[in-house]
Amino acid sequence: METRTHIPVAKDYLKDSVLLNESVDLPSDVEKVLRFVRREKVKYPVVFVGTGSSGLISGAGETLDQVKRYLGDRDIKAEVVETGSTGYCTMEPVMEVQMPGKTRVAFRQVTGDKVPFLLDGVFNNMIPDVQVLGQHRNPSLEVWKDVPFIDELPFFSIQLRNLLRNWGRISPLSIEEYIATGGYRSYLKTIRSYTHDEVCDIVERSGLQGRGGGGFLTGKKWKVAHTVIADQRYLLCNADESDPGGFANRAMIESDPHRLIEGVMIAAYAIGTSKAFIYIRNDYNTAISRLEEAIRQARDYGLLGHDVFGSGFNIEIAVRKGPGAFVCGEETAMISSIEGKRGMPRPKPPYPAVSGLFGKPTVVNNVETLSNVPAIFENGPDWFRSIGSESARGTKVLVLSGRIVNQGIIEVPLGTVVKDIIFGAGEGIPGKKGFKAIQIGGPSGGFLTGENIDTPYDFESLEAEGVYMGSGGMVVLDEGCCIIDTVRYFMDFIQKESCGKCIPCREGTRRMLEVYENITRRPVDENGHTTLERFKGVMQLESLAEVIRDTSLCGLGQKAPNPVISSLRYFRNDYEEHIFDRKCSAGVCKELRLFRIDVDKCTGCTVCAPKCPVSAIIGTRHHPFFIVEDKCTGCGICYDVCKFSAISVI
Amino acid sequence: MDGKTNDILRKYPKGSRDSLIPILQDIQDQDGYLSEQALVEVGRYLDLPSGKIYGLATFYNQFRFGPPGQHHVCLCHGTSCHVTGAGDVRKELEKKLRIKPGETTRDGKFSFELSACMGACHLSPLIRVNGRYHTGVKPGDVKEIMDSYIEGGEE
């Protein structure tokens, strides 16, 4: 058995023949070597295991150990490669095998115990029917019979993978493999043949917009920072993705860190800086270690450091670990945090592009924005313009999660209809419950319902529906989910994460949370005018939301009421049901539930009565029991313990 | 003066304000939490009032000011986990461990924390205990999972 993550190709060979070769098409002998590096042709079997963090949580570590043990025990000469995630989270852990002369075939949900069975099959040229996901397309190799192609699966067929094209295919820990897929050539072309202004122009012409949610033209931002006269400038990469339900940036770093680093370098060159920071969330351990390793490799190749490849360009990238505050995703707050202060936003203007980190011009770009940059220089701005819709160019990486069959990370052209994403790539909703809504954009986003699910996914169309794109999270809710409860959850999150600098956000979000807490629980004390107070709160909800939106200092506060406004617009019935009927038809708001004992089914076994924390269940043994409605708090303990299903929710 | 804290401080010879957060992160990585003494030392080194450092450290979620428990329980509370029932799991954990998020039990056995998103929405709701993941957790499973650590810890 042989395990290696690096292909032994001389560094100097790759540097001279690939990186410094300025022709678009490489000579055929070089291409032949690169095909070998890309593992398009293999001499020995290769086993790939996807070990991104979602894979590792699913048990990929155990799978990897089992593969190594299997090969070691049988003394099989084969290679084991760790790759990033394929993006298809539901199918993880994913194991792929490439036999000499045959296409690469992927297996799904391969936990450690299934490894011997699957490898036995593949090594004997038989693909077991179960657990096969599909095979990769490669015209020069023999295909496996009766195995579907991966790009024909619904999850992949809708996608256009530019940023994600190396995902699950190459080892994220190998700079050689990244170079063999065309990596770092755009960067060297840029610093050797373009001026700073030209780089900004090309990116502006491509129409690339910031992917962090703002949608500002990236090239324009760079130009502003470049034209300000200063002795130092900074580039910050925002990898502090703290959205609940958003982990695309993390997976991008784990699966293809070199793409981000190349993007950072090009952006640093464009604005004329030698100092770049990547601000990454501290608990992204796998991502941080892979990023640091990738930076080390790039430095080793001379791509980072002083006078890169004799071009006179100097660049250093430092990784800063964000100590965990949602508000630090806002650019000025992030700048404060890097300066060693509390992560609180500052009023704008001056914009960071004029006066940012340590008072110097600073450009803050999202991971996804920067990862888009290398491909723009590889294929030209016109290629980039040709993807997406009229108003938004390029692709967008989305995270599908919640009540949906296929969960994972996908990349689609901007302007793709949301319905196609959910029912195409996502393959709809599991179980019998119907579709209710999609929550887009995390805590500062909004809802789409069955009525407007035909909206194209781009900045303008979504905004017209009152939804902000945010970082690309898409959580699907079915009829078993309660909208009011979800909004309450977001308010709770925002209220905790509000930095406390400006009053509308600090106090306003807390008041909104109180309103939601009031309508999702039963009145505590009817004597103290609680009902009246409750109605007063609800009446003010809309105007409170508008005040917070209009008067908060930063994006966090301004967008905090979005879920409220959006849900009030589409789910008025749900609000009315909670407020007037004090009922939650989804059964999520626990405190609104009431239970009743079915006299026919109850045997009087007395299991429930002693368990009731408020002694609301009364009765005598062997006779049906009874729940006192006024006492019942709806905790549901009796419901869970009843063996005869005699207790039901009213 | 604590030698170990000193070693960390020596890694930041410039001693400027922007190295404050990395220093605190290093101390927490080493000790598991930020002790009062460490904060005072850092303040002396960077020439900052320790109150200011405390103010900064309390702002961020990463820093803790007491030692973590023997078993560190972390519940993912992302949107996807929430819609699949993480709220009930949280209540159950609070009931079982008798602590709120951010606290440590009196006997030092367990500490409990919430995470905004662990990035494994397809396995929600999930708990991480000492780096080991429990996926698809239902409120009813909580007792059993926690008990397995109580037994394991006593061995």
C-alpha cells in the first residue's frame, strides 16, 4: 500500500514548464505529465475519501482508516488520497475508486464497516448495486456498465461548477494538483503582464459583484482603494462565516484552498498592497489547518513572499482567527477586530476603501468573491459575463439544508429559478408533509413561499420579493415547521449577537424577541393586563421593524427585521392563528399545545400522572385519566410516556 | 509570574494592540480558559488596563473565564438544526446537566456550549462531546448519551 498526498513531480519542472509558460495551450509533453498529476491515467488503483468537515462528522475518518487497513492487510499496491467534500452532504462519507484504465466511480454513505465489501467488489471488477453514486466522465477511459454518470444525477445536472470544479476531485493539500488543473497561471499572468488599473478594469468589466450579500461591483471597489494615495493598503478576506446554516465558505477552503489564495493574491496585486489578511472563524479547525498548509506550499513555490518570480511584486498573507462574533462579518467591525478591539462597526463614510484597517485604504472581500477571480483571468471577462442573468453575472454557491431530500452545497448560475433548485437539485421534500417556505439568506434574509417560488435567484429579483441573498443559505421548511418559531429563533440569535453600539438594534431586537416570546406562549397571568400588553406589542411589531431597519448603524441591524417583515407579508394567517386562537398548527410552539386524554384508549395505567411536572393529570387507577386544561403547560411529557397513544394534541 | 503565559507573550515581541486577540487565543488554547492572572499579565505586557482586556474578551464568544468541564458538550444550533428540533434537545440537555449554555457543572464533569453552525446540516440536530459527534439526536436520546459519558468518566 502506498499513501501519498503529493505527486512527485519536480518543483522546478512545474515552475518552468507550466507556471512560466505564457502560451494558452501547453505543449503536449507537458500536458501528458499534467494528466498524470491530475490522475486521469493511473497505474495503480487509487482510492479517494472525501474528508471535508461535513464528511468527517459523517464518519469519513473511520472510512479512511478502514481503507488503509484493507489495503495494508492484503498488501495491495494502491494509492489513498484525501479529497475535500463533493458538496453532496447527504451522501457522505463519499469514497471514490479509480482502477487503471477505467473511469472513476463514486460510492455513497460509505461508513467504515462497508469498506471491505465495496473494495472487494471494485478490485474484482464488479460494482455492487447498492451504494453506488455514479461514475465520472472521461472519454479516454473505459466506462463501468450500468453505472450512472455523476453529472446526470439531479443534484449535479442543474449545477454549473466553476468555483467548485475541483471539489472532491483533487487533494486540497497538494499544490501540484492545483497547478495541474490550471492553477496559479492566472496569477502569474496578471502580475507579469497587467498593470494594477488593467486588473481592476478586467474585473469590473466581468461584472463580478460581492458575494457577501451586498452585491457591490468588486472591480469598482478595488479601483477606489487603488486610487487613494497612501503608503500602505490592506486586503481583507472575510471568511468569518457565522451564519447559522451557512457553511459554503468553510467547505470552499477545505476543498480547494489554493483557489482562494490565488484570488487573494490577484486582488492584492490589483489594489497594490503587499499585505493581505484572511479573517477566518476560529472553530473552523480543518479549514484553518488546510489554509495554513496551502499558504506554506505557495510560499515554498515562491508564489508568496518577496519579489514573486522576479516581477517586483511582494505579497504576504496572514491568517487571523476570528474569535466568534456574528457582527464581525460586517466589514468595519472586522477591521476593529483585527486592530485588537471589540468588533463594533463604525459609521460609513469614510468607507474602508478610503480609510480602513489602521486608517489605511482597505478592501474587504468575501471568500466566494475572491475565489471567482482566478477563473475570470483564465477565461476572460467576457466568458464570465456570459454566465448568469442580465442583472447578475456569474454563479453563486448555495447551501441547501432543512427539510429537503438532497442537502449539500451547490453552485448554480445567478438567475436560476428557486423552484428548480429546490425541486431539481434538492429533489423536493422528504416524507408526506407539504412544502411551506424557503428561508433564504440566514438571520438577515427572508422567506419565499409557494406563490413566489418561481423567483429567479439573483440580487434584484430576490430584493423585489423582500429577501436578501446574504451568504447563500437556503433552509427549506415543510408544514411541520412553524414560521413564527423560526422568526423567534432568528430574533433570539440577532439579539444575542447585536454588538450593542446603536440603540435601535440593541433594544429593538430585544423588544421584537419579547413580542415573539409572548405570542408563542400562553398568558402567564391574566390579571396583570398581559393580554393587553401582548396585543400592544403585536400592533407595534411592524413599525418597530421599520424603525430598526431605517435607523441602525450597520448591516446587521438594518437587516435584522427582514425575517419579521418578510413573514408578516406572507404568513399573516400564521400570526393570526398564534395571536387569536393561541394555536400552533405545526405543533412546534410547545407552550401553545394542549393535550387531551382519549377516554376510550386510556387504561388508567398511571404512568403519566406522576410524571406531570404541574400535577395537571388527575384520575384513579384502572379508570381513564383527565388533564386539567388550565394547569397544563403543554410540556408534552405525558404524550411521550403514554404507551397506548391515548394522549393527543388538541 | 506564570512561565507558560510568558512563553506565549514572548512570541509577540512587538506588543502592539493588534496582537491582543491572537495572544488571548493562544492562552486559551493552552489553558482552556482565560484566568484572571493571565489577563493581568497580558495587560501589563501590552500596557493596557486589564479591565479593557476583560471587556474585549467578554465581547467574543470564543473566550471563557472558567475551566471547561471534563466533558465539553457543544450543541449545534443553526437554522437547519433548529427546524429539526435542536430547541428540544437543548432543553433536555439543560435539564439533564442542570446548567445553561456557557456554564460548567459544579463537579466539573460537564460544560455546555452552543455553536452557531457546525456545517453538517444533513445530520441535524447534532451534539459534539469532546470532539466526538452524535448525529440525528432526539430529545429522548440525550439522557443515554450523557449517561455514557458519566460512566466512561468514572472508569
